[in-house]
Amino acid sequence: MDLIYRIRCAVARLMYGRNGVDRLCWALVLAQFILSVLSGFIRPAAVRIALRLLGFVLLVLAIRRIFSRDVARRRAENAKFLYWCGPRCAALRDMSYRFADKTHKYVKCSCGVWCRVPRGVGTVELKCPKCGESKIVKT
């Protein structure tokens, strides 16, 4: 127990004042993993080597971000990434929830809102809660 505690304290001292792991770092590591798996299925050697090299560069960038002492710049980079990635990730998450829901059908209105209708009811008149438009939906 004493050795583990000493190692944990040493890592904490090492990481003091450094950026650490954030969402952009995880995205870089995930992209590196995908590229390395993809390079295993690619046949031409030149493309495979290029994918592995790109994956290595992404991994080096992730490690550089973790140990960087310029925390303000890394936070600004992460904020830009989250501003770009946030709506896209939320849309993917919402789409997975809609596919998992087997008791309701989801209909997109012309204003962009997803409306939920129970399945197996038949034909239903749906009124959008945002714009008030009515449409007939078959469930």
C-alpha cells in the first residue's frame, strides 16, 4: 500500500501545473486508435505506412497536450474543439436514443424539432409544440 501511495504522489507532483487529459486529448487518442486499426485492413504498403505515421503524429500531439505547461492555450484549444464537436456529439447521442426507443416513433417537423408519437396507434394528427404545425403521421 505504501508503494502505491508513493507512486500516486509522484505522479501528482509530476502533473502539477500541467494540462492533463481533456476531451480533445481523448479525441486524438481515439482517432489514433481508429487509424491504427484501419491501417491493418489496408493492402497497399504506402497507404498503410502513411496511416500509421499519421496515427503516431496524433499520439505524439496527445502526449504533448497532456504534459504541456501552457494551460491557457490548451484550454482555449479544448474550448474550440468542444464548440465544434458539442452539437455533433449531441446529435449522435440523441439519434442513438431515438433508435433505442422501440415504443415511440420520432417525426421531424419542418422547424427542426423531433416530435414523439406512440407506436401502434395507427394514424395520428401530430401538432408540433414549437411551431404549431399539424401533420398526419402513420405510426
